[in-house]
Amino acid sequence: MSVTEQTENRGTSADTGRGASTAPSAGPRLATAGRTDTGQVRPLNEDSWQIAGESETAHLWEQRGQLLVVADGMGGHAAGEVASQLAVETLYQQYYDEDDVPLPPAIRLERAVTEANLSVYEQAVTVDAQSGMGTTLVAAVVHEGRALIANVGDSRAYLIRDGQATQITTDHSWVAEQVKLGTITQEQAQTHAYRNLVTRCLGHRPGMQVDIFEHRLRTGDTLLLCSDGLSNQVPDSELAAVLTEQEPEQAVQTLIDTANEQGGPDNITAVVARVIELPAWLAEVEAATERPERLASKTTQPVRMEREQIEAATLAEAAGEPGAVASHRLRNTGRRRIQLSPRRRATLLLVLIALLALLAVVTLIALRAEKILRWLAWPPTSATRSAPQTWLSPQRFLDAPVVVWARSLASV
Ligand code: CA
């Protein structure tokens, strides 16, 4: 399939885009590129992508970062193309909406994905020809020294660092679930008949769950967002090699060519962002707040942010300065739990056991009081009734109102 060269920063059918953000002083400098191709088999390209352009959004990058997105549409009669385009456009508009609300990027991103879902869903239920359409969506926001990734479906985000590609997102697909359950292997999943079946997407329900991940970035890191038309055809090791050796603009073309050489059975989309330079102030903040080795180990594993963490991060960001939030947002879960030391816990347990034992003894005594008292009493039973009415007398004890009440309780 032919590829048309364009210099825009978005696309649906065969086109390409690139950029080198320059950046406002506070943000990282990125080299970006995006390209999509119909592939060798499908009649239409239902993938869409976009990279936030400098001329339109750079004034918001310091506060919100630069947004990149890939969506892979599904549905007959070209509805898949409509779904992916609508999702990308809505996400973009919502993310860069000109409001003054000081939302942190993670919250803003999650909300924008939720809005994108609603707009696809509303169109799918109102336009007959587009009924049942849906789309995957994977989006990245590069803000300060980190990447925030939002994912719904089986399009992927990878981090390429030191020549290795690490998948950041978790696929919401039937085969991914089966691999997790151990019923099929990773190799079987790649060729399975159901490998295109997604378990989560935009447009099918008014509500859906978005996965949000956060990654610290280093200079030289490369982010790749792609549709399954690329990740199913090109192994991770080759993604890593191409994205390590080539500049983003050349790399997206090479990746698409490679997928096409493998048969190109699906639409292929790749969006790439490479960190050319991180802001100097960020390095100073990191050096002052954490030891570099700890930072390095923290960034090698993908960190999935749960909703409550995102909400906690909102509070933290609202309260503190941005640099501090970048370092500590994942630690503050916002929960207030009563923490007891092991010693106090043991003491509490002992007290509880003692109380229960006491209760058991009292109950037993109340039930068996007469027998016990007769056994304890002196002189023995026959003489008890005629014994002097001292405070030790069993009968007097048994007739006491408290004992009568306790025995009645116990016998109930
Ligand atoms: Ca696809």
C-alpha cells in the first residue's frame, strides 16, 4: 500500500507526521513522529492517531504536557474509522479544553478518555449505520519528567530504554486473559483465532474503566504507541532494535514496512516520542529529593496508578509544588488508616480473649450455680436448707435478684 507524505500531526488513512518539540523552558524536549498504513489485506484503514501540535497546544504544555494518541476502530460499514477518529478528536479537544481548572494531567487524561468513550457511545446508539462501533485507545502525556499512559483495549504503549522494549500497558483482550489464566501460551496467543477479540473498548457502554500508568522518563527514552497491526507482526526485540538505532521519523516507516513484509494483515499505526532533553530544573529537584539509584530502580517497572492514587495525587498536587509531586505522587495513597504496633495488637488480642473467657465462666456459673453451690456448701445438701442464713448460704445466693436475673438470661 502506498504511503502519502504529509506534515500534519494527525492521521487516519495512510499518512505520516513528525515534530521536534522545543519547548517551553519548563518542559522536556521531544522528537515525535507518527504514521499509519492500511496494510496488505484490509480494504480500509480504521486506525487513527494524533500528536499534539506545537502551534496549537504548546502554550498549555507547561501545565498539561504533550499528548499523543493511537486508536484502532471496530465496526462494519466504515464505522470503525468513524469511532477511532471521533475518539481521538474528542480526547484531544477535552484534554486541551481551555478551562482554568487546575487539574493534574492524570485526572485530566482520565476524564478526557471518559468523554471520548461517551461521544463514541452516543453516536453509536443514535446513528443506525454506526450501531455497535467501538475503538481501542492508547494515549500518552509527556509532562515534566514523566509519561502518563491511558489505555483501553489492545493497542499498546512501550518504553524503549537501553535497547530493550518494555510493554507498559496491559492488553484488554481475550487472549491476554487466557495467557494470564495459563490456558494458552504467549506464542499461541499471537496466532490464536480470537487474538483480535478485545474485552474492553470505547463506545460499547456509557461507562468503562481506564488504566492509567505513570513512568519516569530519562533522556534518550523512547515511547511507542501502536495498534495491534504492528505489535502482532513485529516482535518486541525488533521494535526495540529499530527504535534504538533510528530517528523517530525513519523508525515509524521502518516498523510499518516490517509489518507489511510479515503480511500486513491488519491496519498498522505507530506513534513515537523520544526524550531529547529533560528540563534542567527537574534534574535538580530529583537530585535534591531522592538518590539517583533509587530513582533508576523505580523507573524500570511500569507503575499502574489506581483510581484512588490518582485522586490522592490531585490533592497532593493541589497542595504542593510540581517538582515534589513528581517525586512522591505514587507514595501518597490518600488513605487514613489507624496503624497499631504488633505489641499493641497482641495486647488487644489478649484482653479480648480474657473477656471472652470471663464471659464463658460467668455463663457456666449461672447455668450450674445451684449444683456448684451445693457442692461447695457445707454442711452437705440435706442440711443446707436448715443451715443458718449466712452470706455463704447457697439458697440465699440463689435467691439474690442479680443471680435470678443472670440465670434467667442464661437459660434463655
Ligand atoms: Ca487492529
